[in-house]
Amino acid sequence: MGSIRMSRKNRSLIKGRGDYILEAFCIVLIGFFALCCLGPFLYVFFVSFMSYEEYLSAPMRIIPKSPNMNAYREIWGYNLIHTGFRVSTFVTIFGTALGVFLLVISAYPLSKTSLKGRGVIMSLILFTMFFNGGMIPNYLLVRNLGIYNTVWALILPGCLSAFYLILMKNFIQTSIPASLEEAAKVDGANEIRILFSVIVPLLKPAIATMIIFSAVNYWNNYFSAMLYISDRKFWPLILVLRELVVENTDVVSPVTAMLTAEARSHPFTLKMAAIIIVIMPILMVYPFMQKYFIKGINLGAVKE
């Protein structure tokens, strides 16, 4: 009798024909969606290696017949690309480090149910997710703080997110047992020692997730630069790209002079190369963070 039950159980675990069909359909559907997402990037990437004449002869061709890097050499010779790259790198690295540090030291005490006033503090944090002072008050605040037209205007206003703080708090509550902290207290460790010696090493998935989110936000943030930066030497790379892509060539400017200079690649090819130069640095971070990212976003999204 027991063997009959076991055979029935094993038979229920065997995939049927319908299961294989459904699995194949899901794979095809997800593959098609992934191709739709990857297609525009690949198209821009390959077009950046074409001459404009080759592009005009076959606009839908993917693989260039005679690839060259002329557009990359010419766009990299543009001085504003160099300054923008330095500004974006500094803002992304320092802003991400500061943001993650503030998240950790803020989320850890808020994860304690014994914290007095915890409900009020969380209510105030949630309030900021739904209501904001607006663009003009933020602009006036940046001016009054004396950080207008500096790189700090690109870092400080968005260094701590209420949404990310809630994710980090939930991650600590759901993944770190209280017994670890109790054991550390028995050994004589104070709260700061517990945080950096016990809690932080266990937060690698959440920290990796926050690093990716924060780094992408800082690298792609051009609107803050439009509001708070008037000196071109403090422009981030994404704002330089915006000027390259949407520049009106009827107006004389450094970008216009570069795009219309003789012995240059066509402006269209230069713009494609500029897009790839801006995208690639942040895209190269994902493979190293992927295993932590998947685990962190799943656990951090669990509510109390």
C-alpha cells in the first residue's frame, strides 16, 4: 500500500506534455520581451561603429560592413565629455557611499520595536513619500544652503530615500535574528560594534541592491543638474549627453561647433557614440552585483 502511494506521488511530480508546452511558451515570451529591451541598445551600439553613408544605405542593418571607431575618438576629444565623466564618477561614488551609510545607520534603529517614538518617525518618513515641497522650495533651499552650482547640489538633496529606507528596515527585520544581537551584547559589544561587526556583514544583499539603485539614480540624474548647476564645468555626463542629443544646431555653441566641424563624423553617428559612452560604465556594474541584487530585492520587499 505504501509503495502504491509513493508511486502515485512520484507520478504527480513528473512533468506532463502540457507542462512542457507552458514552459516553452514562457521561455519564448520572456525571450521576446528581453529581445525587445535589448534591441534598441544593440542597434545604437552597432550604428555607432558605422559611417553615416553606410547607415543611410541600409538603416535597418545591424552588423556594420566596415566598422570603425572614428566617432568614439572624436567624441572623446570633446573636453566637456572629460569633465562630465569626472563629475558623474565623483557624484555617483560619493553619493552612493553616503546614501548607503545613511540608510544603514537609519534603518538599524528603526528596525527595533523597542525604539520610543518609532511609529511617529515612520509616519513622518512615509509622509515624505507622498508629499513634497516642490521644485521651487527645493531650489530655494539649495541656494540658501550655499551649495548652488557645486557638485554637492547633485549629491545631498537625494542622498536618503524614504522608500529605500523602508526596504532596508524590512530586510533587517526579516533576515537577521535577534539572537545574534543578544549574543553580541552578552560578549560586551555596544550598539555601534553590533551594527558594524554583526549586522553589516549580513546586509550584503541589501547593501548591493541599494548600491545599484543609488548608483543608477545618481548617474542618470540630469534634472537636478539643470536646476542647480549653471557652470558647464560642473555638468554631469548625462547632461552633456542631453545637450549632444537635443542640441539645436541653428544656435552657435560648443556642441554645435563640434558637431558641425569639418573632417568630423556625422552628428548622428557622434550622438550614437555618446549614448554608448554614457551607458557603458553603469551597465558594467550589474554583472558583479546580480547575485546580491536578486536576493536583496526579494527579501527587502517583505513587509512587517
